[in-house]
Amino acid sequence: MQFRRYKPFASAIGLVLGLLCAVEATKVNKHKPWIETTYHGIVTENDDKVLLDPPLIALDKDAPLRYAESFEVTFTKEGEICGFRIHGQNVPFEAVVLDKSTGEGVIRAKDKLDCELQKEHTFTIQAYDCGEGPDGANMKKSHKANVHIQVNDVNEYSPVFKEKSYKATVIEGKKYDNILKVEAVDADCSFQYSQICSYDIVTPDVPFSIDKDGNIKNTEKLNYSKERMYKLTVTAYDCGKNRASEDVLVKINIKPTCKPSWQGGTGFNKRIEYEPGTGSLALFPSMHLETCEEPITSIQATIELETSHIGKGCDRDTYSEKSLHKLCGASGNTVELLPTPSSTANWTVGLPTDNGHDSDQVFEFNGTQAIKIPEGVVSTSLKEPFTVSVWMRHGPGGREKETILCNSDKSEMNRHHYSLYVHNCRLVLLLRQDPTEAESYKPAEFHWKLDQVCDKEWHHYVLNIEFPSVTLFVDGVTFEPFLVTEDYPLHASKLETQLTIGACWQDGSGVDNETEAVSEPPTGGSAHMAQYFRGNLAGLMIRSGKLDNKKVIDCLYTCKEGLDVQLPEEVANTVKVQLNPNQSSLTLEGDDIESFEKVMQHISYLNSRQFPTPGIRHLRISTTVKCFNEETCISVPDSEGYVMVLQPEEPKISLSGIDHFARGAADFESTEGVTLFPEMRIVSTITREVEPETETEGEDDPTVQETVVSEEIMHNLDTCEVTVVGDDLDGEHESLEVDLAQVQQHGLEMSSSNVGMIITGVNTMATYEQVLHLIRYRNWHTEALFDRKFKLVCSELNGRYISNEFKVEVNVIHTANPMEHANNAMVQPQFINPVHHASVDLSGHNLVNAHQASVVPSAATVVIVVCVSFLVFMIILGVFRIRAAHQRTMRDQENGKENEMDWDDSALTITVNPMETYEDQHSSEEEEEEEEESEDGEEEDDITSAESESSEDEEGAEQEDQQGASRQQQLEWDDSTLTY
């Protein structure tokens, strides 16, 4: 460096300081560069220049001041700024150094920016100097500064209309404040260029105007005879004065006169969506009647909801008919003759069904099919009052009888004891009395002539039979028979009877002594069946006792969906409302239009099922009005729409618990048996998609995905079935048992067979858990039993929702006899330790410890227990022998020391061959082992071949341990030859 003198006193000090600074500057990079903490920048899209505030300048204290007062300076390498680094992912900017000495730099875009894709960019920047040592480690970096850059928009996009064209219809002679609205959008990112500032009608000389929001109205009354349609061309301008890329066509139709109709209803010609579980849904919230200023004296309207295609006429709970009787409060013994096929009731397996689980399961009879009810299902004598109920859909038939239910002789005589059949749109009940002392005529056939029998619609029939009277309920309405015929009682006979559904059992001989001749069965039918039924049946029940409670019958018939209306207080007395029993038809009558419209606005659709049947329900409004002048009275056309019931969120029923455990044979043979599902847990969940909330409204982020949420719900179950996996249950030595009193106490029923057990009835999942905890498995001959497997499946709504298959395996632990295996009994506590925990998780299996238990594969339990016990015994024996040999060696050492006192061997040198000693010792050990094996020969004779193979492996391990012990003995003997 060069120095220049300015002051006399400071020359010496300045020289020294200058030299020190020069040396320090040439050798040490002491300071980090410095930059501002925050920068704000602006860049225009499609440009790369970024205007920063403050400017990008990096300072470094290692650089001497350019305007030092005492001396001149030159810049060193360590004081220069070599560059800037930008930190962040996919940052479309770069920083460039303009002057290394001053640290001045700029930020510029790498490529063209698009404001529509991203309006702002944020990243960090860091400066570094040029200091560098021999190893390149002296370079200093500044702190990281935040950089925020905003991309300014360029008006590069033109407005675009949302629709390709617009249509509207107006009535002549009226001026409208708003006919329709057109709307355009602009893709620019800024508020200035993305807003639509004005709309304009390009078509000249039209009686319409448009405001800045796109609302079109007519400027004068329109005349249908002058112009039936106007076609307008409309354009739009954004706030940057860009015109729409394409103008839009607007068509306005002119209607000649006013037409009376219901207007403002959201349900007509449109889809009304009903989400399950949301309660009532208003159908016509903004409904009003357009009367075209005609004075009205009275109005009558009928709203019809079409539900005949849903289930049995409407949406109802799809539980079994037996369960529905209990839910409705019908006490008494009931027998379901058309149950859902199961392991305990399989006679309906061959019948065609609707193949759906969303609604009720119905059975189809096509005139060639019938089923026989197994013996014992229904009592043969029906002397006490009883009830027959059935759901039936039947159309016009032929002249032949069509049998619903028939009980006839199995052979020879072909007598019909009782039957229910359809003949010429009549419902007929035949009930022949048993032989009595008085041979006199008694009522035998009861006839009802009903339109419902042949209208191809579902109807519910209940027959209360209390001889000699029979009462019929059809859809909750009572009907008396129009004809009752009498006949003699049946003659005494010991012939067995056959109960059938869909036809009547007919003997092949064709003899019919006490009934009229029956027609031959159609082609393809059974040779022993006649009078086949054509139609659909469901819920056929025979119940002991009368069912004359009107509330119970209405409960069985009432729909779970329908129309509903909540009358406002101010109009309750001005409008008359009538609702039919199944809530599918609602009739209104009134004379005040305003009150009438308020009632219409309060009509709603309601489905009270937790899991309703999805699908369309059509709506229709039929209206009749009366005017002061009947000649000019208006006519209101029918209005139509439909309700779409959405698919309910399907529940997932999960069964969990202990799926593998072992118990002793004594537990299986005890009166208590073994509990199969001690820790059963039933959980039901639904999965729904939740749309995430975006921070900025109106923007769609393609990276945001919908979130799936699982939510636990509560609902009932109606069936849990336990079935045996593998061979069926052998009733002579094993069974599935449950405390029937506790099952009935919970309102459930149990039926069992050689394939398993079924618990039925509508109740909560918690109740089913309690009942499943009671199911036990017993086996009182467990000698040949090693394991048993069972499968559990639960369902809701008659099989509509089915759980997972929960399989449980139980193993039988056979313990060895302590008298025959004394050694095993002695060491067994080391293997089977008492466990104080409720359950222990072992590789996915749980070990229940109500008694001593062990998780061991059942087929090898006895073998492994004996082998392990024998191994422990051999180890103890080996240790004992090694210890005895060690004591003998110690005695030999003591004798050797005594011999040393007799003569002096200090001059002797003894050399011992260790291999020779080991071989002698090894041969002697083998001889001893052979003797021990011959002594234990009797005990080994009791071991099976599998145990022998295991024992040979274990004995090999013991020989290795004994060889190690002999080596130890040899070393101890060699030590005894040493002199001290």
C-alpha cells in the first residue's frame, strides 16, 4: 500500500495501523457480507426486469473505505461480493452481481412470467464474498433476506360469456324489470383487467336495454302480433376496454297471453334431491298460482307421490316380518313361512327374488314354482284363534284357482284342510273343521270380492280367524266376507298333511273324495303340485292368537316415507287438508289464494328410515278451480316433478375380538363349556369425503384433494349367525349353547342346527354384543379333538348390510397323566406358568387365561410337552453327572498331593498327550450314556415316533454339553500335575 502524510502526530500511528490493516486484509476474511432483511419487487408479466425496493446492494466490512481520510486504499479479494444465491423451490428468478466492488446486483426473471398462474413469488436471497483460503473455506455468506415479488398484470385476455346463448320467455303487454341476465368473465389476474365494466346490445333498434351487470329488460310493452321472437347480439367490455372475444346471442320469445299455472316451484321438471337423515324437505318453498287476474271462488289441488315401485308399495323397514311384528307390539308365537334363506330356514332358497337388498325382499311365483314347508314348522292343529298375514301383488288371472297357502293330505285322499287362494279376483279362505260328534254343516269357505286382488299393486292382508268368524284387514281397512259357504267336517283320518306355498300338494293318483277336481299342473311344474300362484308374495306369517289391534296393523302397513304438511296457524282454519293412510296423496281445498299458496309452500317430503331406499319418486299436482263466471273460468294444467332420494352412506359393520385361543380339555367337557366370543366388539362406521376449505374464495387449487373421514355411527342389527367351519356339529358329543332366557330377555330369538346357531331380532349392537358373549361351545368327548373353527357374521335390514366374517379357532390342550409321566409332572410348572393378565398377544393370537392355558398348535401339543419335559430332565441329569465327575477329580488331586509328601518329584518333567486323555475320557462317557439309555428304555417305550425324533435331536445337544464338560475335567486333571 502507499501512504501519504497529512498530520505530523498521526504519521507514526497511521503507518502502524496501515501496515496491520494491510496484513490483515491480505490474510484474513473476517466479516460477512451484509444485505437488507426484506426486499419488495415488482415485475410485469412477459418481462424479466424486477424493480426492487430497496435496491439490491451487499456491503462487506473487509473492504476498506473508499473515502478513508488518512490514507488511500485498494480493494482486496475478500472485500468484494462475488454473487448472490436464491433459496427456494422452483423459483423463476435469478440474482446477478453488477459490480463486485460495490456489491450492487439485480434480480431478473429466468423465463416469462404469467400472472394468471401465480400473482406473487416469495423466496430468500443470500450474498457471499470472494474470500477464499487454500481449502476454499474462507468464503463468507450474509444472512438470508426475504424477497417478495408481485407480478403485475397485462390486459391480455378478453371477456368470455359463460353461456353460448341465452333464452327467455315473456308475456306480451307487460314491462319487466329484469327478463334475464347475461354474464361474462375475464381471465386476467388483476382486479382492473378481470372485471367486466359494461355490457352493450349490438343489435340496433330493439326495445331492450342492458345495464352494467348484464340484466336485460324491455323498454316498452311487447306485442306478440308484431314480433314473436327477438334475437339480440350482446357484447361485454372489461375495465381495460377490451371487448369480448365473441359476442353472445340472446333469444327472447314473446307469449301471446297469460296462462294459469303453478309457478315458482323448484320441483317441477327438475330434480329435487333428498339426502337421507335430513328430516323434512320442503317441495314447493316459493310456489304461487298464476290465475291471470281471473277472480277465483275455490281451489282444490291434489299432490300425488308415486312410490308403488319402491319395495312393497313404498319405503318400509326391510326387517323380517317376524321382527316387524315385535317392533309393532304384536305379542304371541309367530311363524314366518317366507323367510330369508339361512342355515336354519332354507326352504326358500330355490325361489326367485327381487335380487336387491336396498328394499324389501319379495318372492316371485311364475305359475310353475312352489315350495314345501318342512314338518314341525307349523302346528298341524289350528284350533285356537290364529292370524294369517301376507303381502301380495297380483294381477288379473285366469279362471283357475291360484293358491297362496295350502295344507292338504300327503297321499291318497287329496283333502284340503285349510288354504288361502285367489279365484276370479276374489280372495278365498278354506277352513275345514276336524271330525266332531255332530255331523252338521259348518262354515268352510269365506269369500271377499276385492279390487285390490287384481290391481297389480302391493297390498297387506291380515286374516283374523276365530271360528266361526273371520275378519279381513286390507291395508288397515276392515272388509267383511260377501259370501260364506258351508260344508261337512272332515272325516277322521291318520293321514299326514303337507303345507305348501304357491300351489297345493296333489297326490299323483288324482283321487279327490272331498274337494272338487283340480287342474293338471302347467308344463314344467311338479307332478304333485296344482293350482299354481302367479304373482309376488312376501312376509307370509301364521300367528297364534288374534291380531285385531288397529294400531299394530297400521304399524305393519304404514310407510316410512310420504308427504307431510305443517299448517301455519294463520291458515289452519281456511284450508282443508286430507292425507291418505300411506301418505302418498294429499288433497287441499280452500277459497283464499294467498292462504292456499302458504299451505302449498309448507308441503314436504319425509323419509324416516335411517337407510332409505334410493331412487326416484314422481310428483304430480292436479288442480281444479272455480270462478264466478263458469264460462270464462281458467284451467290449470297439471304440474310434474320428481324427488330423487340419494344413496345413503353405506355403513361398514366390523366384528373384532379374540380370534384364536386354547383351553384345557376339561373346560370343553364342563357344563359351562368354552365361551366363543368373550371379548366381541361390534362397531359400525361410514366413510365420507370432506371437501377442504380454500383460503381464497373463487380459486380452485388443483393440488388440494378431498379428505376421507371415517365416522362411527349407531344403528340396529337384526341377525347374527354362527356357523361351523369344517365338519357339522355332532349332536352326540358336541353342541353350541346359549342361555335362552337371557336371549329372550333382550327381545331376541335363537334357532340352532347341526351347522350353527342364529340369533334374530331387531336390537342395538350393544345388545348383540352381550348376547354373543353368552354363546358357548361344549364337547364332552375331547379325546380325538384338537381344534374347532367357527365363523360369525352379523347383518342389518335383512341382509342389506353385512359385516365382515369373523373367524375364531379354539384349540384343545390335552395334559399328560402325572402317574405315567412322573418326570414330566415334576418339571411342567417351568413350562406352564400362571398368567395373571386377561389376555396375552402372541403373534396375532390371544391367549385367554380363565384357566391355565397355552398357545400351542393343537396337533403337536402332547408331543411338545413331553419332549420339553424330557429335555429338562436330561439336562438336570447331565449336570448331576458332570458335578459327580468333578468331585471325583478333586479327590484324585488331593491324593496326588499326599503322594508328593512321600517322595520328591521336583526333578521330574511329565509330558501329557491331551488328545489321548480326551479320547479315553470321551469313550468312557459314551459307555456311561449307553448304560443310562438302557436303564431308561422302559420309559422311552411310551414315547411316540414323533417324540423319538425330537428326543434324538435333544440327546445330540446333551452329548455336546457332556463333551464340553469332559474337556473341562481334562484341563482340571492337567492342572493337578503342576508343582507349586
